[in-house]
Amino acid sequence: MKAEEVAQFKKLLLSLRERLVGKVDVMQGETLKKSRQDASGDLSNVPIHMADVGTDNYERDIMIELIQNGEEGVRSIDTALEKIEEGAFGICELCAKKINKERLKAVPYATLCIDCQREEETDNV
């Protein structure tokens, strides 16, 4: 891969990382730092219905999972940035062939070529 192309992918990864970190920070601020009273906008200290507590807990669980997915995405991007520095960016981790540029444009932190990715997905089913 040409140096200009690698530089473009690095710029794309850094931009993607910045947006993702921002979203994770916002979700953490909204989810993990609020009490039930703050989250629901309830101004009283009177206990609420059990169903409301269940709904609040369910929504919080979903947000925590989204935060974890975002953090995993940041780690994947960091790995791709490390590979750029090592000169190993765009090389499939399984077969050591070049990952198609179109795939990298769609998923710039991809670690597998499309064929190996398909094989991984069918093995996990």
C-alpha cells in the first residue's frame, strides 16, 4: 500500500476514534453518573412502581452494553493505528494476504480479509 493511502487510512481512523470516544463519554455521563431520580426527572423521593425500576434498569443495561461496544471499537481502532506504525496495516491476521482496499474503506480497523472473515463467521454459527 502506498504511503499516501496509509496516511489517509490513519486520518480516517483518528477521526473515527475521536467521534467514538466522544459518544462513549456522553453515554457514560448520561448513564453511569446519574441516580434513578436524576435519570427519570423525578423530583420527589417517593418510591416509584417496580415496573418503572425494571424499565430504568433495562435501559441502563442497554446503555452499558453500548458503552462496552464503543470501548471495544476504540480498542480495535487503536490496534489498527499500531499496525500502521509497525507497517503491518492492511494485512490479514489469518492468511497474511492484503486486505482489499474497499473493505478497509468500509471497515478501516478490519483485521481479516473478507474470505477469512466469512470463514470465521461460519465457524462461529
